[in-house]
Amino acid sequence: MSGQGAIVTWRARTWVLLACAAAVLLTAWYAGSRFPASAPAPAPGSVRLGPEPGEEVAAYLARLPAELPPPGTDALALVQFTGELPVAEADRAVAGTTPVTAVLRVPMPRVQTALRFEPLDAGASPSAAFDAARQRAQQQAAADAQRQPGRAGAVTAAEAAALADASAPCVLAVVVRADRAGLDAVAAGERVRAVHAAPAGVTARELALSPLLPEQLERADPPPDDGPVP
């Protein structure tokens, strides 16, 4: 083959390779424009509702109004009570909102008890959903009592006994969905201590819940655990 023929062949191959590369890039662009990549799912527990560990309670409460959604915008929010409420009172305290999750806890003086997070059935009436959450928490506490030895088992057994009573004060907080007007109305309730709203668009899956405990008056520190088990 002459030198000129080799040059022509090399140029032809180069043009073929460039044409193939252009076709690949065009196909990738077209596919990307028609089928854009979906955003990665947000990490569970990436949005905290409740005070930071050791945070001053006064400072926490003072920052919450600025985190409420703008008027007309729905958002999830953690409604925190001054003390644990029976399920019927908790239902009334968040009237006008859509309850999503109940945070249950059995109060015992100077005894640390579990926070139990129970989703509320959207297909049931709020009162029925709250009571079903109490019953599931009672069953879980009873199961825990069977597995845990010593003081831990005695505490969970006492929790299970308390939760068996439908009138027991056990609802510490509720995650609700509402707009600004609904959250303002709930915050004005006599038994509501704080309403901590998540940014608009945040889902329940993204929430990490850590409500204020009634005994946390100055700082969000762990409560004492040196009292007798009832």
C-alpha cells in the first residue's frame, strides 16, 4: 500500500471513530433528557425534631417560632405536651391537624422509661388510631419484659401494666401535618409545651424524634434513673 493510501485509510478510520463517539454522546444526552436521573432518597432520621442533647430548654423554645412554615404551607411538626396525656386528651389536643405518629411514654418518678414511636393509622378515626397505638406499645412493652432481666425487665413490666389502661397518661408527643394556621392553633393549647416544625417537603421517614421530657426544665439532659420501680 502506498503512503498516500495509508493516510486516506487512517483518516477514514478516524472519521468513523469520531462519528461513533458522537452517536454515543448524542444517545446518552437524549436518554438523560427523556429519563432524568431520580434524586437519591433522603436518609432516614436526617431531620431532628426536638432539642439537641444538652441544649438549654429556654433557647430551644425560643428558636421554634422561626421554624414554623409560611402561611398556607403544610409541614410535619412535633407537638410536645407539658406532660403525658391519655390518648383521648392527646387526640383533642391536636384537633384540626392530621396526626401521623404518636410518641408514647409511661411516666415514673426518677425512673427512665422507653419512648415508643407508633405510626397512626390514616384509615381509622384519630381516636381509634391513638388507642391502637397504645395497644401496640403495650404489647411491645410486655414482650420486652419477657426478654429483659433485672431492673430493665421490672421497668418494662410496669410500663406494660400501665399501658393496658386505656385512660393511662402515656402520650408525650404527636407528629402532625398541618399548615401554619393549624400549628398556631395547636400551639395555643393549654397542655402544649412546644411545636417544632420540619421544613416543608420533609417526610416522616426523614424525621428523628427526640421530644422534651416533662422533667427537662433547664437542659435537655438524661433524666435520673435512681428511683424505685412501681
